[in-house]
Amino acid sequence: MARDLRMSRMLHVLIHLDRHVGRATSEQIAQMISTNAVVVRRMMAGLRERGIVSSEKGHGGGWQLACPLAEISLRDVYEAVGHPPLFNIGPQADPSSCLVEQAVDARLDATLAEAEARLLTQFAAITVEEVAQDFERRFDESGHTVPFPWHGATGE
């Protein structure tokens, strides 16, 4: 099963919008995260519905932040992108008459539910601003001189 990249991609976009570009079209964001504009619009729509970003159509339009990064938690972004699966493991999908499989499935269900609850609590405690500050620290330590907003540019 492939990793779900929606959350990490949207965190990436939010930090670029705040720190580098201010406003970007779906096409520019698609270039930034190596996908297509239709996928970007679908992901950004969830952020817009939660009041994290806003959009303007037409010439000079695009996506922009609707609130400061300090007011956005990782959990907000996780929920806005559709609650992607947190774990790539789990119990058998279909109920089984095997008592061993029932015991395994019950323990996995309970353990994964507890782990998910803890992870979501941690997501709620971390702001996107904190992640952006980590970027800035890494940038300062890297020796780069220009924080280019688009991938493929020298310096990022």
C-alpha cells in the first residue's frame, strides 16, 4: 500500500504560502508538489471548507492563507485532507470463525485505536507555525541564501 501524501503535501503548501509566495494558483501549487492542478483543487477545497485557506478566481487570483499558521494545528490539516489512514497495518478485513484470528484482530483493533487517539492528540498540540519555524532553523543552518518557493530551483 502506497503512502498517503495529502497531509504532508498540504503542510508543505501552507508553509510556502506563508513564508514565500503569499498567493499561488492551483497550477503553481501542482508544480510545487509534483501533481496536477485538479488534485490540488480537491485537496485545497478541504482546507478552504475549514477556513484555513481562501481562493479567488480570475486574473491575479489563487489560493492564500485565511488565518495565521499559529492558529492551524496538524490535526486541522489532517481532518481537512479527509482523515487519511494513519497506519498501514491492521486486522483482517473480513470476520473470521478462527479464534486465533479473532484474538489477533481484537488486540490489533484495540492497540491501533489507542495509538491513533494518541497521535491525533499530538497532532492537535502541534501548530503549522512550529513546523515552519523548524524549516527556518534548517534553512539557516543549511547555508542556502535564497529560500526558493518552487521545487527544482537551486537552493532548496
